[in-house]
Amino acid sequence: MADTTFGPEGWTPDRLGNLAGKTYVITGGNAGAGLQASRILLSKGARVVMLNRNAEKSAAAVAELKAEFGEGAEVSFVRMDLSDLASVRKAAAEVLATVPRIDALVCNAAIAQVPARKLTVDGFESQLGTNHYGHFVLCGMLFDRIEESAGRIVVVASLGYKLGLRTIQFDDMNWEKNYSANPAYSQSKLAQMMFAYELQDRIKAANRNGEVYVCHPGSSATSLISTSGGLKNTVGLVADDQVAHGPNRREGRLS
Ligand SMILES: NC(=O)c1ccc[n+]([C@@H]2O[C@H](COP(=O)([O-])OP(=O)(O)OC[C@H]3O[C@@H](n4cnc5c(N)ncnc54)[C@H](OP(=O)(O)O)[C@@H]3O)[C@@H](O)[C@H]2O)c1
């Protein structure tokens, strides 16, 4: 049965009120879903701080958004490469020094379907390292600021978590034996979701404040696959498409 929580049209940005005074920190804000989310948040008067790996693309995104919303639009970026934990720590420190409140940290950036097994700077399989470990460290470093702001963490996941192994292969986290691009992506998204649910449970158990949400952005024609070194329309994107339009699609926390 279709989910009608938000009415026949589903959830649309029109449902958002004025966001003046709120600050959103978003990873991968210079392209794809992250750029569109930044655009919507700015259109509602929010401040947006992007954490992006590429300074040139980020400057272009900031210029594009300022051209659209005016020079006064509060949009900026901090350089951060999720595949390099030292860079994540440095960026988080810069955010803590310059961003006094965080109403939401949106863990959006990702790579997908990296065709050949690669390792991050820190020696982790690239998709798990970038998508999960990078965000794990970032969330840990920014958590207190988010809590002080009565904010939330939003993990952009994927219904692709249902594909591949459907579990975490703890005996070979670096995929040394059986690397395959799509299962490794699926596992990285599953890891992000498991982290999110566990974090929410631990926040509650510790009587701390903060909410954690998991969302699936739907099947979107972005540069996700091509910038990760793979071909568009390979099995993962098609599969994401199939699950995205299936009966389980929901907004907010996936169950
Ligand atoms: N598109 C879909 O159909 C789909 C379906 C399900 C889930 N998702 C999820 O939606 C989210 C957004 O994906 P998208 O489709 O918008 O992809 P996208 O257009 O490729 O954008 C991904 C963003 O992540 C950034 N990024 C990649 N590696 C990074 C790193 N090491 N450090 C920092 N930033 C990095 C990219 O930076 P560069 O611009 O420098 O590459 C880009 O800004 C992802 O979490 C993805 O798993 C997408």
C-alpha cells in the first residue's frame, strides 16, 4: 500500500517553513542531491555550510547559489575529503570554530560502485571508508554542537542496502577476498544505516538530546556513479530505481 503520510503528492519542500536563523551542515553539497538540498534550504532563509572535497567545484556551487539567492545568501564551504580521516578531523575542527549552531548535519556525500577495489588514505576499502567511516568520525566530532543546538543528524542512505550481501562481512571488512563494486556500495550504505539506528538508540539510552534520521533520496539522475569511476546505468542504479519505486518507499526513517 502506498505511504500517504504526506498526502497524495508525498513530501515536497513547500512543507518547509521559514528557516531563518537555522544552520545546516551538509557533506557533498556541491553536486547532485546535496546541491539541490542546499538550494532548498537557502530558499527558506537558512545558513548552509557545505563540506566538500573539491575547492574549485565548491566555489562554483557557492557562486551559482549566490547568483540565485543574492550575495547576502549565507552559503559557504569547508574543504573536507571523507576518504582521509585527517581531513575530516581538520574540517570538523574548522566547523566547531566557525559555526556556532548546527540544526542538522546532513551526511549526504558518497561514492558508489567503484569498479576496482581501492583503499582510502587510511587503508580502508574506499566505499566503506568514504561513506561510513568518514561520516562516523564527522558525526562524533560534531555531536556535542548538534546536541547543544537541539539539532539532528540526517543520514542519506539508499534502498540499495537491500542488495548485495545484506549484512556486514566482519571477517573481511576490506573486501580482500571477494571485491565487487555494487555489494561493496550496498554494504557501505547498510553500515551507515546501522550506525544511525544504533546512534539513536544510544542517545536515548544515555538520556542525551539529538535525533537521527535515515532517508532514501529516490532514484536521481546525478553524477554519483560516473564520478566514482563506474558507468551509469549499471546494476546498482537500476536496482536503486526498482527499490525506490517499490511499495517500501517512505520518507524519514526507513523501517
Ligand atoms: N542518485 C541516486 O539515485 C541515489 C540513490 C540512492 C541513494 N543515493 C545517495 O544519495 C547521496 C547523494 O548522492 P548523489 O546521487 O547526489 O551523488 P553525486 O551527484 O555524485 O554527489 C555526491 C557528492 O559527494 C561528494 N563526495 C564524493 N566523495 C567525497 C569525499 N571523499 N569527500 C567529500 N565529498 C565527497 C561529491 O563530490 P565531487 O563533486 O567532488 O565528486 C558530491 O558532492 C549519496 O549518499 C548516495 O548514496 C543516491
